[in-house]
Amino acid sequence: MSKIPWGHTNLIFAKVKEEKQRIFYLQMCKERDWSRSILEEEIKFDSKQENFQHNFLKTLNESELSEHRLEFRDEYNLSFLRLEDTHTEKQLENAMVENITKTLDQFGNNFAFMGKQFRLELDGRKFY
């Protein structure tokens, strides 16, 4: 059985006040092997999601709520891309491609990134 590092536990108890949320983050750290920086980003991102409109509390029981919580987000946590709050789709694409390229570079010469966009035709219209 894996244990959660003290730094993770300390961070959860410092930043998260509700017991159910603390248990959730402890479980996620154990199940998904989150690093401390990922845990901190998740806590920060989730605190912004309090205004996220959903009917989970009405339609799911308590045991199902934590299971499905991460599956249906209205927004994605893209803070690792370090974009401004307001950005264009092109800026988002470029930041994602740059991040993918940097990641693949870490693996050495045996990996290749073949391109950003591919042509898709639908009903006679071309999309990229």
C-alpha cells in the first residue's frame, strides 16, 4: 500500500478546509500518484470551479460524486501553458504544440511530432 508524502498531506490540510474534500484529495494523490505541484494546481483549479454549474448534488449520491467529479468539467486546467487569461485559439494551439514538443524532446531522438493540423473535409468544406 502506497503512502502519501507528508508534504502532500500538509498541503491538503493547509489549503482545504472541508473534510470530504480533504479525503478526496488524499485518495486522488494515492490513486493517481500526483506530485505536490500537480496537487497544488488541482486544489487551486478546483477552488475556481465553485461557480461551475452542475446538478451533481441532486443526481448523484455521495459515493458517486467524488468518482464523477473530475470526469465532467466545463473547463480544463491549462495553467501549465502559462497563457494570459484572455488568449486566442492560435495562442492556445501554439502553447500546446510547444509543450508537446518539449516533452517529446526529453525522450530523445526516437520520437517525432508530425504536425499541428491536418485537413478534414466535411460536407465539401475544409477544416484544419
